[in-house]
Amino acid sequence: MVQVRIMDNDPERVRQVAELMLPLLEAAVTLQVGDAAEIPNRRGPGLRITFDVRPARPAEWRVEDARVVDDPPVVRVGQRALPPVARRRPGGALPR
């Protein structure tokens, strides 16, 4: 399992980031997020919040907004992405 750690010297800042980040990760269909744990710094006023993250199994995925596109994307053949490069004439002048 992967562990995510949010750390800073300002405990309130750590809590603010965790309050923003955890709901986003928990809403992700492809992830499972463990319980968050607050761990005080040993050498100062800071704070760490840690939690485990692991991929969800495909059977656990749920699709809430499935869109079907009828037309396939248009693929243009033989068209360049950029215009041709202007070649300099001998002597350094650009063509007119």
C-alpha cells in the first residue's frame, strides 16, 4: 500500500490541506483511501497527517457519468502540424 503524508510546521495549514485533499481522493472511483491519522512532530510545533491509498479493484469501480460518442474523431491524413519553414537564400536573406 502507498502512504501519503502531509507535513508542515504549521498544524492548521496541514489540516486545511488535508480537508481539501481527502474528499477529492475519496471521490476518485479508482482509489481506496484509508483513515487519516494525525501525528505530532517530535522536534517542533509541526504536524503530519498520514493515510494509505491503494487502487480499487475494477469490480468496485462505479461509473456515474457514461457518455457515448456517435461520431469517431476526425483524422486528417497528409496535413502538416506546422507550416513549412522559410529557407534562407545564400547570403542570409529570406525569400520574399
